[in-house]
Amino acid sequence: MTGSSTAIDFRAIDKILEKYEYKKSYLIAMLQNVQEIYKYLPEDAMTYIGEKIDDLSPATVYGVATFYAQFSLEPKGKYEIKVCDGTACHVRGSMPVLNAIRNKLNLKEGKLTSDDGLFSLETVSCLGACGLAPVVMINEKVHPQMTSDAISIILDTLLSEERGQ
Amino acid sequence: MTEDKKTLFIEGKEVEFTNEPNLLEVIRKAGMNVPTFCYRPDLTSFGACRMCVVEVEYPNGRKMINSSCTMPPEAGIKVKLNTEKTRRIRKTVLQLLLANHDRKCLTCARSGDCELQQYAEEYGITDIPYAEKDDFLPVDHSSPSIVRDPNKCILCGACVRACSEYQHSVLGFANRGSRTLVQPMNGKPLATSECVNCGQCAAVCPTGALTINSQIEKVWKEITNPEKKVVVQFAPSVRVAIGEMFGLEPGVNSTAKINAALKAIGFDLVFDTNFSADLTIMEEAQEFVTRVTTGGTLPLFTSCCPAWVRYLELEHPDMTAHLSTCKSPQGMLGAVIREYVPQYYEDITPENLVSVSIMPCTAKKYEANREQFKMENGKQEIDYVLTTQELGRMIKSAGIDFKSLEGAPADSPFGKYTGAGTIFGVSGGVAEAAARTAYNLVTGEELKDVVINDMRGTHRVKTVELDLKGTKIKVKIVNTLKEAEKCLREIKEGKADYQLLEVMACPGGCINGGGQPLSHNDSNIKEERAQGLYTDDATGQWRKSHENPDIIELYKKHLEKPNSHKSHELLHTTYSDKRKDCYISAGE
């Protein structure tokens, strides 16, 4: 079970549902809109949508949300790290990079967000920058030709920036 | 040959077909069969398990393997059921399913009545060339009605379809690929989900993933305790289904045999819930007539089905004023037993009295646990609720030869029943029984032709207009909550022109309840059980609740008249808003 205590602004969700005329065929779009607000899908928001829309239920909304990799059920960090594990990145060593990040941030499979809420980590299939493999994206910034050492330095920089604030 | 009669070939035999929805039905009609986990004739075809694969050869010579549950029958095709290839596919499917299964058959509630076990045996699966699973998920014992064990789930989706096609989609698929699970929203325990406890999920489950929360051992403990006096009641639908567990035909009326079996097991007193179905009619018909004549909240909703009551409390708490305040027959007899049995039997005291009921229904377990059904000391009025399946198991373990058992009568003073009480088990039965007594209340005369054919049958929706000598009454009868929801919308939109709404949550009514003997692959069984009750009605001594001598006596001695102060105290109940337990907008 993933818990969430985020306070939900149900009026904001109502607006999203109105935009899509409460039609169940727009469920994915609605969930995308909700995720834009909260950076993840809070459980309460999914339950709310499930009870408000005809022929949907909390369980069916949850089913859709957990089927697609694009949806996160956990709050994302301030820095969203995407490690590319497409073929090119994989053969050029994306796994050691991923493990270095996990070790540094004390994350493991199934635990996606660091305890301080600063970082969240996921692997993606291709970022379309195979020539720069292995690639890591942190928020909108692309970091090419990563190694364990290089990603460590980048994370240290971000951490010290955060502490300096 | 006429146009609508076409033929195809199964194992070389020419077989006619007309409007069968799929090839599997044609195969079965021809007296043959293929294994399946996910196909249930009353639910949408899903094609998930791939066990029903057959080899199909088209007239042009093209051959293919197809799942027979999803393939429409086509004229001229040649179908082979058991080829080297189809058998290999089925074996592989079984091995893969078992690789992901906990394989704890010996201690499983469905052992001996499990389709996975059965096919593994039939297909000679003696070894599984895959590693044994070692990470098990927790089993959900939270619900009084249903136990969910994800380690036994084969993801056939029958429960998910039953839940969404009959009720309101509490169970759904979550996650993807090898991590897929069937569960309520976010893996919530069933008890705190919006589950109404109907048990249709367990009724369609081919394995032990969804089973009935059994109270058998607790009841045995009371029976074998010489200090305790155990009083039992059993519901209308139990009598026409339990025989199936002992080789009798569905629909055979086993009332007298059940009385005898319960006595043989060691229950001290046996009463009949049919008696309290009559009592319910006395109260509910009076309540209905009063509401009609004094401008009370209409349409009146029947309140016998605890799954329906919970649904209304969860989804439309603003409409609970429509619900009849009458307790269900189980609840009424539970209260009457507590109040009066110690007065009739001097060896029974409030302290040593244990009250048990046998129901076709898993939601009755939940009902007995409702706050409103508890006594002042916090204990349940009805201590234990067993389903028909559980009673069958008890009879077997007591070594009773049910089939050749000589019948016995129920005990006095709550053992007699009328045909009106017995038809409570079929969708439409409560309305028909109520009409027989309401006619008497409104006109002062006896209804001559007691059978109201338009109210009969297990189909989902019936609308009937009655003329009580000038007083016109319109009744709507639905089964499944999916259909009930449509009625609630009609009412909210002001489009409902009926004064009585009868709802049963299970398709066809209680005869097809979640606690009845399993009947996965035969949708005719519920018709036969219904017929069994109609026959009981037609052949009984009395057919109207107000003619039941035990009922007349109860009012004369204790309750005075229907809806009296005393009957309100004992036989009526209240409802509450349950939204806050499960939903978000409750807090708005």
C-alpha cells in the first residue's frame, strides 16, 4: 500500500472533471491533469474520481493508474532523476550509474523517493539521445556520458546547493 | 434446412447451432466439454485463461488454435478439442499457473472443489518445471463474509467481471504484467472497502483465492458444549440447493431433510426463516399500506437484502428513508428467538442460548454484525451465520447420509411457514408475498389467484401493475445492484412511477446467493432452484403470510398487531450513512 497525506483541493479536481465532461473515456487525461498539479496521483484524488464518474470505481481508477508507467503513486522529489536504460545506454553502463544514485540517496527498487523528498528516481526506456549514452536527466537538464563518479559529483553539487539555501 | 439452423463439426460429429454466443456453448450443447477457468456463462467472455483452446479447421483448409469461449460459431468449421497441440497448451497453462500459486491445497478451503486442482489432476500435472514461489502476500481476513488470498489467484478475472457486471466494481485489476493483482482500491482490506459482501466473487472464483469466511468450527464448539443450547434457523433458498452437495437435483425441496440433519448434528431447536419471512410480510405489507395511505416516503424499498442495504447506505445515504424499517427475516427471527424462546423452553436461558442461522448469503454474516443487530451487551443477536455451503460441509463431517435421511418437522413455535414466505428466495418473491397480504389489508378480502406470474422469473427487471380493487399499485422488481442503481437514478430524476421497489443484489435473488453450493458452469441451476421454491409455494398448506398459524399465535400472544409498539422494538431497525468509511466526498 502506498499512503498519502497530501491535502487535496477537490474543487481543482472538479474543474478537471468538468473539463472532460465527467466522461470515463477521458480518464487517462484526467489523471494526467491531476498529476500535473500534485506531481503524483494522491490516493484520495483517485478515490474521488472513481466515485464521481459513472461506471468507474476507485478500484478501476487505481487499476488504470497502476497500469501505466507514466503515473506515479508516490510523491516525486524536487529533482526528478530519469536514468535512461535503453539499449544504447544499457550497454554503455547505465546500471552502474543507477546503482551509484541508489547508494548515494539510499533508495532501492520499490523506493523511488529519497527520505528528504528532494530526489526521486526512475528508469526510462529511451531519451532519444543515444549518441550521448549513458544519459541521465535531472528535471529538464540532460547529463550526457555519465559514470558513477560523474553522477556522484552532480548529486553532491545539488545537495550542497540545497544545504546552502 | 432453414436459415437459422447451421451446422459445424466437433470431433467429426455434425452439430447444429443457432444463436449460441460462442463456440464453447455449442461444444457443451453437443454434450462435450473443454476445461476453462475464466468462462462463466452469465458473465462477459474474457479469454484470459487459454484453457478452452481448440483446433479449428476452416472449409478452405486453414487451421488455427482459438479460445472457444471468445470465438463465435461458424458454419462448416471442423473443431478438434483434444489434439496434441491443445493438450500441450493446456498443460503449459496449468504448469505456469501452478508456478505462481502457493500450492497449499491440503489446507485450502476449496480443496476438493477447486477447478485448478481438478484440471491439474485430469491433465496429470505431476511436476512443475519452474521454481516454487517463496514471496507470499498477506491474506485478507478482515471481512466477515469473504476471505481474499492473493496467493491462490490465477487472474482469470471472473470476480472482477462479477463485481462490475452485477454490483459496483469493488474488485479491480491493479498493476501490470507479473505484478498484476486483483484487489479493492489500493489493496484496502475488504472490510473497509465499499464491498457489499454479496459473495458473487467467491461464487465464480475457480480457486481458493476468494472463499467464504467460515464459522463452522465456532458453531461446532457451541454444539459440542453441553452447557449451551443452540437454536438454528435456515432460509428459504437453502432448502432447494443444499441437495446439490449430496447428489440431489437442483431445486429438490429438502426442508424436512434439513430439519432432520440439523437435529442429527446436534442443534437443540430448529426454526424456519420462512416463518419470519411471513412475519416480515406482516410488518412490511402494513408499513407499505400505511405509507401509501398517509403519504409516507415512496417508493418503499424492500430491506431483506443486506448487500442492497449496505449499498444504499454507502452510495445513497440520502435515500435510506425509502427503505422499509423492517429487519430482514434473519434479523426478525434472531430478535424473536432471543426474546421468546426462553419463555417457551425452560432449559433455555438468555445466557445459554446460542443463535445460529443458515443462509444462502455471505452478506448475512455482515448483517448479523451490524451495530443495529447487536444487543445491549454488545453481542450479536445472531451469534453465527453459516452459508448453505458451510452447512453441507457440517453434514458431511457429521457422517450423515443426507440423501437417504428421513425428514423431520421444524420446532414450535416458529417452524410453520406459508408459500409466501418460501418464495422470498427468488427475485420478485418478496413483492408477490407482500401483494397477497396487502390485498387483504386494502380490500378486506382474500386474493383468490395468488400467483402473480409477471413477478416471477430470475430475469433482472420486472415491472408489474396491480389493481387492489380500484387501488392501483405499481411495483418494480430488480436484481443486481447495477439495475438497482438505475432505479435510484429514475427516482432522483422524478421519473419513477412505482410505489414499491424490490431489490436483491444477487442475480436471480437469494437462490443464487454467494453462499450457495458452487454452480460455476450452469446458469440453469438458478432457474431450477427458483422452480423448487415455486413448487413449495404451490404445494404447501397455506399461501398467504397472514394465514400462518404460528404468525397468528405470535401476534395474539406477544406482538398485538403489525407495526405495534412491541413489533417496532423487536422487528424494525434503523440505517446510517456509511459513506465516510469509504468515500472522499463524504467530507465535503
